[in-house]
Amino acid sequence: MSNAPTLEQLRTFIAVCESGSFSAAAIRLGRAQSVVSYTIANLESELGIAVFERSKRRPVLTPAGRAILADARRLDLLMSQLSANAAGMAQGLEAEIALVVDVMFPFQKLTAALQAFTHAFPTVALNLTMEALGGVLKLVMEGECCLGISGPNGNWPDVIETDALGGIQLVPVAAAGHALAQRGQIRIAEAREHTQLVLSDRSRLTEGQSFGVYGARIWKLADLGAKHRLLLAGLGWGSMPLHLVANDLEAGTLVRLDLVDRFRSDYKMSLINRIDTPVGPALQWMKQHLKQEMA
């Protein structure tokens, strides 16, 4: 009868799979290669199955090994989350928390949350960073920020915990004097003939995702404020959060474009944090408050 493997055995197994060899896993884990080989042999003995093909020069998973790997990763994440939660409860009130926010997030709601936080936790230092697109996920993944308000992502990493915050409506706009603003219904093929202003991602985490980029001539901007100013100057067209351009639309300095073959675009927002990061009282308060703000 097989016995339950230890967490150390499972983490060693994951390291071998991710590193591609026993020697590389040994370096990653800071252990001797013989210890890694011994640990894997014990894991197979405990489970009563082979997880690697013995006829191959490099570690190749057996069908059973592939199934075990998925379960091992899931258990590893659960244990990391348990340890982080316990650490958060044990450490008491944090000295500081670091928050990174997508530039699309409604500034009024962010300001309200920051003001409420300083009143609720006057002794906790709050570090704030504003980023675009994958820049938020990058800072959370790297541990520089413990909490992020992120835009959409098609494939969240397993280590990331997400809470949906709803969507921000994006609207295509141009200055009143822009050529596109003089037309009624516009097809994307027509819009492509004019310079499109788009936000650029300083990370590479959204590489290959278009996020509504249609133009053949594109100006990439890392700053949403700069994009807004260039739109007002009539130097291109582009999508903006409705809450940021509502006054411009009302004043007539920007015109909403009617792109007939383009569906309404919502920019989905999520709260994100690493599941292996301790969540203390101040961070937990901020998460709940932001969810209430967007509810």
C-alpha cells in the first residue's frame, strides 16, 4: 500500500520538472544531485509508481508522472497560501504595504480608498505605483508590490489570486477637428487610415495581446495623461476610459466615434496578489475596501 508523499518530495519533483534535469534542480534547491535523485526515488517508492521514464537521458515524465505533477503543483500552492495566511495573522499590523494600480482605474475611487486607508491605519506607510497593462502584474509577481489593481489578462499565473472588480467602459474618441470626428458611422478599415494612439506596456507580460489596436499607424505611449493631451491636440484617435473623457465629451472638445463594426469595449479590472504573500490586517482591509468601492 502506497504512503502519502512529503511536501519536500513533491517540491523536489516540481523542481526537476521545471529545471529539466536532476543537476539543474539540485542547483536550484541548493542540494547535492545525489540527494535530489534519492528524494525522487523515495517519492516513487511512496507512490508505488514511476514518475520518470528510466530509459531516457533526461527526465521525461511518464503518463502517471504528468498527472502527479498537476496535483503536486496544486498542493504546493495550497501549502504556500496556508503559510502566507498564517504569517499574516501572526505578524500583526504591517509597517507598510505597497500598492500598484492600473492607470485606467477611476482616480476618484482610488483617492477615496487612499484617504480612507490613511484614516484607518495612520501608522502604516502606503507606497503607491501607477502602471499600465502588464506592468501591474509584473510588480506583483516580482514581489515589489503586495497588492495590484490590474487590467485584463488572458492567462493568470497559478501563483496569482484574483478578485474581479468589474469593468471600465472604454470609448473611441478624437478631437472635434479631427477628420474622423466629421463622419457619422465609421468602419475599422477607415479608422486604420488615421494614426491611433495606444498605451504601451513596459513589461512583456501582455505581448501578443492587441487590446483594441487597429491602426496601421500607431503611436505608443506609456502615459495615459500624455495620450489624453495628444487626443485633445487632434494628433490621432484612440480609446479612453469614459470617466476620464466625460467632461471633454460634454464640452465638445472630444467627440465619441461611432465604430460600427466594433463591439462595446470593457476593460476588466481585478485585484491581484501572490497567494504566498502574507496578508496582514491593513492589506486585508484595503482589499475589502476596494471591492466595496467598485461594487
